[in-house]
Amino acid sequence: MYCVRNITEDLYWVGGNDRRLALFENIHPIEKGVSYNSYLLLDKKTVLFDTVDWSICRQFLENIQAVLGDRPLDYMVINHMEPDHAACIEEIILRYPDVKIICTEKAFMFMNQFGFHIDGKVMKVKEGDTMSFGKHNVVFVSAPMVHWPEAMVTYDATDGVLFSADAFGSFRSLDGKLFNDEVNFDRDWIDEARRYYTNIVGKYGPHVQALLKKASTIDIKIICPLHGLVWRNNFGYLLGKYDKWSRYEPEEKGVMIVYGTMYGNTEAAANDLATRLAKKGMTNIVMYDVSKTHVSYLISETFKYSHVVLASVTYNLKIYPPMLNYIMDMKALNVQKRTFGLIENGSWAPQSDKLMRELLNEMKDITVLDNEISVNSSMKEQDVDSMESLADSIIESMK
């Protein structure tokens, strides 16, 4: 049975939801599911904007058939060639053999790499190219590295619709609610939107800034991303979040304490610091066990908070492996403009402070507080002054 929604008089959402998939890109947990969005325009010519992941292809094809009826499909615009959006290209061609594919040169190259049989069907476009499908006139805008090199976005100047590819997307299934004003975004969606951006697109902040600059020059009335909600108002909120994230600026002054503990002693030291901070008036504190929290959540929270404390045991004379994995993900995703405090623990040869400090100092625009706290097995009275000093340094660095 088909399931579609009108976005405008001529434009339909024909995507679907996947609530069975456990890991997005086989990495990131998606307990709340994910949507794959595709859009179908009915004009003098009919135009499909992107396809969907193979997992929901049957639903997708039923949706297209319901909207098209007896009409042919004239064009298929591929803004982004990643398989969660392009997996069904050949299925569309089988059913609509006269369809023409519109994409960038690099997207065409990727189609061949993925083994699609598309000879003679592709119209290659570049930055600034335009097309008319009847009353709807579109312009194609390159968006390289947001977050693949072939990506583009398409702007329908007639209705002010921006088909934004992977920009402005989010984890989470739609659950019948397609538009941003049908949900409580700050309560139910912001964390999943941030986690999606920071882990999928986060490395490419300068490229996102370039796209935001282009977006500021056009009159956007609707944003249609490939995952998550369709935005039809409150654009300042969404663009503001993307601007802040892509500049690597924290959303909030607060302290995120991430601890790696084997038997609870490092956790106890982290709890002690959190308590001292709260007593000093800093109550915007979150704590995470690095061994129990998936790194995608840690990255999302790192983008949110201004200060991060890493409390790690020494393991085989190295950083505790889950903590090392988190730090390496921060490096890979270009985390910047954060202040770090460090706590190490070790029973005979503590090393984690030195090793964590070395890795953090390799990152751009990172401040590592000078306070050195080295706990021997468990925190003792002799460590109180050092912990108090670290709490004071964190508070002072926020001024």
C-alpha cells in the first residue's frame, strides 16, 4: 500500500522509513530509526529527486506508481550517489525505461563504479546549470564534500524548494509527521539531528560553510533533505545550528565528563570532579562511561559542550582503548575550539595524561588545561587539592 504526502500542490514525498536497521552505515546506532526521503514533482515533465535505500525499495516503488498513475517518469535527479539514496536507480530504470538521469560528472563516475547500467541515459550538469520542467525552473548548485565529493543540491526557483541532499538531515523515522512544525523539535529531534550532522558531515565544516553562503543568496521557502523532516518555516533556527556546528563552536557552556574505568575508581574520581563543579555553580554537567556509550553519542555531545574532561585509566601503558577510540574519532571529525581537562589513573605506571595530551595538542584550536591529576589506583585525600584546582581552572576558563 502506498504512503505519500503532498509538500506543495505539485510536489510529493514518496520516501519511507526504516525502523529495522540497527546501525546506520553499519556504525551508528539508530534506535529510533531513519527515514529515506525522495520527492516526485508533477509538472509538464515528471521529475524524481533521488531514490532510497534498498531496504524500503518496495514501498518506494508503490509510492511512485500511486503518484504518477499512467504518466511516464521523464527525469530522475540524483543529488547524492551514496547507496542509501541511490540504491534503487536501476529499479526505476527497469520500470521507466525512458527516464533521463540528471547528475554531476562525479556522480556519473560513481554510478559506473557501483555497477549501474546507465549508458545513454545521463545528462551531466554543473554549478549554475538550469532546467525547466514546465512551470518549475530549477538551478543546480554544487555541494562538494557535504559530505561526498559528487554531491549537489537542486533549487526550485518557482516554489522556493531546496532539495538539500544530505545537508539539514537527521536520524529518526518520521512516524507520519513530515514537517518540522508537526513535531517538538527541541524536545524530540535536536539530539538526533546533531548526532547525524556531527558524525556524518562534521568533518567537513568549511564545505558546509560554503553551502550556507550559497543558501543565503536564494529565497528558501521549503527545505527537502534526504533524511529527516521537511522544513517549511523557522529556517533561522536550523541554519543557525548548522552555522554553529560547521564553525565548531559549542552550543552551550557546560562540562562533559567522559571516563574510562575498569573497576570504578576512575569513575569515582570523575564523580568527585562533577560534584565540585556543581558546588561552584556549574550545573550544566553530563557524564558518560566511554565503554558503555557509543562513540557517535559522545561526538554529538562534544559538539554541544564547551568543555570536556577525559578521565582515563592507563591500559598496557597506553590510553584505555575505548577512550583512545573516542579521541581518534574527535580528530577524524575535526573537533575544534574546545577546552579539555585531564585525569589519569594508574596503579604502577600512569601514562594516559601524557598520551592524551599529545593527541589533543595535535588538534586545531584546542586548549588543554595545565592541571595534572594523576590518581594512583584510587582517589585519596592527597588528591583533593589537585581536583579542586582542576574544578577552579574549568570555571575560570569559562569566563
